[in-house]
Amino acid sequence: MSEHVMSSKFYYTIWIVLLCLTVITAAVSFVDLGPFNTIVALVIATVKALLVILFFMHVKYTSERLTKIVIVSAIFWLLLLLGLSMADYATRFLS
Amino acid sequence: MSDSPIAVEQHGPEHLHHFADAEQQRDAASLGMWLFLATEIMFFGGMFLAYLVYRYWYYNEFAAGSRSLDISLGTINTAVLICSSLTVALGVRAAQMGNRKLLVILLLLTIVFGFAFLGIKGVEWYQKFEEHHIPGRSFNAGDLIKEYPQIHIDPQHEQIYFSLYFAMTGLHALHMIIGVGIFVFLTYHAWKGRYTPKYHTPIEIGGLYWHFVDIVWIYLFPLLYLIDRKPLR
Amino acid sequence: MATVAVSAEREHYLNKEYGIRSWLLTTDHKRIALLYLVSITFFFFIGGFFALLIRLELLTPAGDLVQADTYNKLFSMHGQVMIFFFLIPSIPAVLGNFLVPLMIGAKDLAFPRINLLSWYLLVIAGVIYIHCIATGGVDTGWTFYTPFSTAFSNTRVIEAGIAIFIVGFSSILTGLNFVVTIHRMRAPGMTWSRLPLFIWAHYATSIIQLLGTPVLAITLLLVVFERAFNLGIFDPTRGGDPLLFQHLFWFYSHPAVYIMILPAMAVESEVVACFTRKRIFGYNFVAMSSIAIAVFGFLVWAHHMFVAGISLYSALIFSILSYLVAVPSAIKVFNWTATMYKGSISFTTPMLYALGFIGLFTMGGLTGLFLSALGIDVHVHDTYFVIAHFHYIMVGGAVMGYLGGLHFWWPKISGRMYPEAWGRLAALLVFAGFNLTFFPQFILGYMGMPRRYWQYPPEFQVLNVLSTAGSTILAVGYVLPMVYFLWSMRYGKIASDNPWGAAGLEWKTSSPPPTFNFDETPEVTWEAYNYEEIPAPAEVPVER
């Protein structure tokens, strides 16, 4: 968290983008993209999350490297939980 | 009474006694809240694993369950939370600029959006109750089976989707309620003039928490509501 | 003896204020450490009482002391009380709380009120768990496996689950406090490479507490929801997977064992350095190995599930990873041993515990490697081999580390010396009693005696009798310190600032320390373990 005071116009811009992405993700779900529906939905969700983290939570403007390390580590640990568990589920009924 | 130099200084809330200076205190609070949010990621993460496993196993039932949710209410709720994140971010900015009145208004608006979200969520849950989609003895997936004859739906597996739906949205709602409580506390102190450009750390870290709860919903929305809305053949 | 004590005139954290409110509402990390000391000792004796009943039942092959259902409750609650209400808090909440600010030159932890909250969460959880015990207990095994815990057990599963959920948050908040404190509140000149290894190990422990415990929390919550609200997440009749519970449970509970051993390793480094009067060999390796243990510890959890039904391919992956996690622990053992080479060794009580730790932890760790081999695990899983393995680490390792640490820092905490002769006697009794209790269990497990069984074939009786005999000696060894520590608070020799001649900032302030730890904020210009600059004490203080 820095002392950088951002313009309210900037926040409003991010807000509009987030709302647009919400509408887009809902609308795209009605279009048949096969297996890409899930991927598109998750990508859009991740973009929205990044906008909130970087701009609303000020992570883009913080000088603290430790904050970024904490965020990346937490996400990595979550992926570890999901990934290593799926190593079991994805290979359970192979033979 | 010891006359060590340490014991004699007086400090305001921005510089508690055990810290070397206000900056150390601010940095500590910020790191503390980010670490707490990391624990929250792992906390929700357990349910995301359950979701991942069962969606992998029971895709049809997840798709049917997802379709039975009201997409308009879900989208509106997502928008409500995004608006609340905006008011939170603007609120932090108001605190940075020392604008007490604006800060209080924005905090109150955030609380209003929070209640709106919870209200809509309550309506959705009630809908599920009426449709007999609450897991347990009264559960009945007959409506879904009838609606989607082209895919095979096991009513027992369908209960797993709804169990996760209620667990995930329920826990999220609980975090919203706690968030609203925190913001009531912040609003009261803001109104009393406790926050200044020099000291508004509680607003910042309360804001971080609120944004986190928003981000969880940003993921819950597509995962629960948008699994498969393709037109049926 | 002259007890016109210096400590009575000088103000310190114990005599600054009197009265129950000054203790129950304290934010002083040192007082909170003592609050924890009292609480976890209480739970240690409850868990020990269950152990005593277990060992009494197992004196004879027949199930003749308690009924089978009761026996299930005994081993379940022994495990839960010992792990969640004793071992996991023990060193971090008592020694860590007391020492972390002192060792880094800070006045307190970053969040003193959250520190107090952590203690209250332990107490509240403890009260709930005691109520659970009193109203029927829990019989699911300490591991709460589904679907027995969710659908079939008739015991107080919800209450136990809620209690452990709450105490989990106590653990999370302690970890959070330590990480922020270590990052933000080190004294000027206290760089990362000058930190005592005690701090490195507690930092690693805190990482595990932060990232692992929330997964246990959500898992227990889902079990509670399933029982209370009939949700179907682990229910096989609705398509739920019992192994999902096990994945989620062990994702925390394996790293949890590193929460229990890393702090003991923290103590080990400090004690070995002091009573060898040398810098720990390979400081960087020992520091990094703590972090490595914390990280690798998260990669191995399914080795608890090798015979539960996971895929063979994932079993292979977890087996290999389990071998890897042994490497950083071995590095530590080699480095402590290398430290002792050509050192000037004193066999004080803390050093006796430390020496015992090295031997017993090594045995426990090596037998863990046996278990990581899939072929061996098929035979010894769920036998007494496993029980012996983890007790070697948790009791032979963690508890001895805790006791060694308590003795080492007792002068700092209380301002008094404990009686050294009794200390050594108790340490020897613990070591002897421990080995007699648990070594036979390796043999029993190898011979095929299953765990969690309340009766067994007669050919196993001799070893079981030996084990029970050992447990009585162990019990005496545990009670003795309680008695003489209490004795020493009134009659013990007054301790100087640094009776052991040890390195570390905590020894530069008085015994006991003033409330705000240092009269002036220290400025650190020396490396850790600068024993070449510290004169050895004229004699190792001995109290008759």
C-alpha cells in the first residue's frame, strides 16, 4: 500500500471494465465454444480478479515486493492442492 | 517505576508503543492482512478442490444444476459486488484526502451494496428451497431430469452439486456478513473523525478484506452459474 | 540462602503488576507464553491420562479393561488432545511467544492483542473439547475419516470438529504474528543472516501454519455441515468420495507434523551451539533446510493414503517426494553432529535432551523412509510400526525438544535455576522410559499387530507388557520437571542474566526481562553464535 492517491476517474474506468466483463462472461456462456467455454469463463474471471488486485487493492503501485510474494505464494499453494490431488483423480481409472 | 526512556513516550493510534514508528506499524498491518487473505485463499481452496473433483466426475449433474440457477440474479449480484468494490476503493481515496463526509457516505454505500447482495442471495436460496433442490431428505431432482432428457442425470449425484452450491455460497455469504460488520465499525469511527490522511490503516485493510470477498465471488459466479448454458439440441 | 532477591527490587514482567486481571488481559508476549504453558500442560496430562488407559488395556491380550467402543474413544481423543491441544501449540506458543521478540530485539510481537486472542481461542476450544469428552467423546480415530465420521459414528463428532476448528485459528494467528514480527520488527543491524536458527525454524513453522491449517478448517467444517445439515459432499451413497476427505485432511495433517518438529529443531540448534560453545556448522544450510522442510512437507501428504485406493501412479509420485523431504532433515542432523566435533561439550540437562533428540529423531525419520517405500508400507500400514515411527518423532523428537527448551530458557523465563541434578535424572528417565515404551512397538508392528485394536493375539503380550512398563517410567520422567520447576520458582537459585554463557539477544537482558524487554533498543553488530567472543561460564550452574 503506497501513498499514491489515484484519480477517481481511474477507479470509475476500472469499474466500467469490470461490469462489461461481467456481462460478456454471462453472454458468452450461451455460445457453444465446446471445451473452450470453461477456459474463456476462467480467463475472464482471472482478468477481473487481476483488475481488482492490481488497481482496487493497489498492488500495482506498491513498493513492497513482499506483498506480491505473499499473493503469488498463496495462489501457488492453492494450485498445488488442486494439482497434486488431481494427479490421483486423473489417473485412478486408467487401467 | 522504571525510568527507562522507552516507558515514557505517549503515542496515538497511528503509532502504538511496541512499534518503532508509524511506518513500521502501517507496514505490519498491511502484511498481516495480506497473510490473512492468503489463509482465506487456502480456506476456500478446499472447497474448490471438492468442486474440481466432482465436476470432473459428474459433469452432467453439474451442468443441469448450474442451469437451474437464476443467471440474471447471479449477474446482478456480481455487478452489485463490483459496485461495492468501487465504493471501497473511492472510500480509501477519500480517507487519504481527509474528506470525512465523503468517506462516511462511501462506507455506508458499501454496506448498502453488501445488504443488497445478501438479500438477493436469500431470494435465490429461497428459490432453491421451493424447487426442492436443498440436499437431504426433501431433495428432488425430478424437475431437472424431466427438463433435460437428452443427458443422463443421477439424482444422487445431483445432490453433490447442490451440497457444494450451498456450502460455497453459504461460506461466502458468511464472509460478506462479517465484512458488513467490519464496515459498520469503520463507518462509526469514520463518522467520529478517527481517520485522517496520516492514519487510515483500518480503512485500507478493511478494504483489502472486502475486495477479497469480491474476488471469491468473481470466481464462484462462472463456476456455479455458467457451467453449461449452451442451447440444447 | 540469600533470597533477599535482587529480583524483588528490580521491576520485571512478572512483578510489574499483580492480580488475575493483569494476567487475563495482558498483551505482554511473555505473560501470554506463561498462560499457554499452564494450558498446554493441563492438556498434556489429559492426553497422557488417555494414553495410560490405553497402555493398561494393552497389558493383556483380552479386552478386559474397557469395552471396544470405549477403546476407540480413548485412542481417538488421545491423538486429538495431544496433537491439537498440546504438540502444535507447545514450542511456538510457549517458547516462541516468549523468545521471538527478545531474540530479534523487539519490544513485543507485531500484534499483541491478537496474541492474547490466540490464547483465548485455545482455551475456548479446549473447554468445548472437554465438554465433548464429558458427554461421550469421539471414536472416529484422530483422523475423522468419512463416511464413518459423517454418517455412522454416534459420538460427539460435531463438537470435536468445532473445537479443533477453533484451535486451528489459534494456530493460524500465532503463525501470522510471527511472520509479520520477523519481517517488520527486527532491531537495527539484525539482518536475516544474523538471526538465530531458532527464528528461521519458527518462521518456517509459521508458513506451514498459515498455508496448511485453513485447509483443515474447511475440511472439518464440511464434515460438520454434512452431519448437521445433511449435505452430501463425502457421502458414498450420493456419489461422494471418502478419499476426497483424506486428501483434504492430510494436505494439512502431514505438514502439521512439521509444525510439531521444526520448533524442536529450533531449540536443538540453540542448545547444541551453547553447550558445544561453537557456531552451528553450516548455518546457511540449516536455515535453508527449515524453509525446504516447510515447502517439501506440503508435497507428500498422500503417503498416508497408499493403501486407501489412490491411483498407483500418484502413489509413485508421492513416494518419491516423500524420500525427498527426508533430505533437509538429514542435513540438519549432520550439521548438529558436525557442530559437536571438536567442541567443548557440557552435559547439562538441556544438552541431554538435545543429544537424545538427535538419536531418537534420526530413528523416527529413518523409519519414515521405510514407510515411504510402497512395498513395505503395504505390510506395515495401520500397524504398530507406524505408531512407533510417529511417536519416535513426536515424543522422542518434539517433546524432548520442548523439555530441553524449557530447561534451557527457564532461568530467563523465571529468573531462577532449576535443580540440575533432578533435571538430569528426569532427562535420563524420559529417555529410558521412552525407548522401553516405543521400541517394542516397532517389533510388534513388523510382526503384524494392527493399530487401534483393543485385543490382540497372545504372542504379542510380552512386547506389550514391556511397552506399558516403559510408559510408567516415562510418566515419572514427565512429572518430575513439573514438580521441580514449581519448586524452583520459590527456592531456586537466582539466575544471572546469562547463566549458560549463551549467545543471543535474549541473554543480554535481565532474567526475568523487563516488560518491554530491553532498557534500550539493541543495535546488532555481531554475527549469530559468536561464541568465540563470549566467555564460558566459570562453572555450569548446578543446584543441589
